[in-house]
Amino acid sequence: PMNIHRWRKLEGSDPSTYEMIQKIQTLQRRLISKTEEVVSKEMSIQEKEKLYIDLKQILARQPGPEVAEQLQIYQQSLKDKTKQMKANELRAEHVRGPELGVQIRDRDSCQRVARCQEQVLHAETKRTKSQRAREAHDRWNDPPSDFIPAPRKR
């Protein structure tokens, strides 16, 4: 009702009309609040439906049980191939074992020869250094034969 104040005159004269107006106002308030609740619930339902559709699309992209079975088959195949490769490597090492032993012995002998050569070079270097040091010492300590020492001051 737009002109509610015009009915105020009738408050004392016609109580049933006034009560009807109050009841209409109360019912209108309830109707407005219920309408707001319905709108909010509809919004909530729309959000849930959107979430449901998104999750449904994500689930559709997920692999099924067939893919899991195929993955298990591939994993078992990979394990078998790995075992086979390790066994082949062990056989190859067993066959190459004597060759590697010879190579190791050759390497050890080369290392020993290199150490011996290093020791010889070290000894020769040491001998040469000491010889040069003696020559330098002799040069400084032995004056030449035509050398005449200067008189000493007292």
C-alpha cells in the first residue's frame, strides 16, 4: 500500500481494516525476506552446479583403470629389462675379468717405473744443486792467485 497514512484515521473507527493492513505489511515483509532467501539459495545452487560441472570435466580428463593396468604392465616390463641388462653386464665383466687383470698389472708396473724415474731425476737434481752450491762457495771463499789483501786498520 502506497498511502498507508490515510488509513490512520480509521484506526479507531474500523479496527478490522487496520488489522488487515498490519497483517498485509507483515506478510509483505515476510514475502520480501523469503524472496531474498530464495535468491541467495539460487545463487548458491548455481555456484554448486558450476563447481559440479568443473569437477566433472576434471574427472573426465583423469585416466581410467585401463591406464593403471597398462602402467603396471610397463613397470613390470621395465623391471624385467633392468634385471636382464644387469645380468648381461655381469657376464661381460666376467668375460673381461682376465683382460682387466692384465691391464691393472700393466698399469701398476708403469706406475712403479714412473716412480723410479721420478726418484732418479730427484736424486740427479739434488746432486746437481749441491755441486753448484759447492762451486759458488769455493768461488767466494778462494781468492784468485793475484789477489793482494788490503792492510787492516787498527
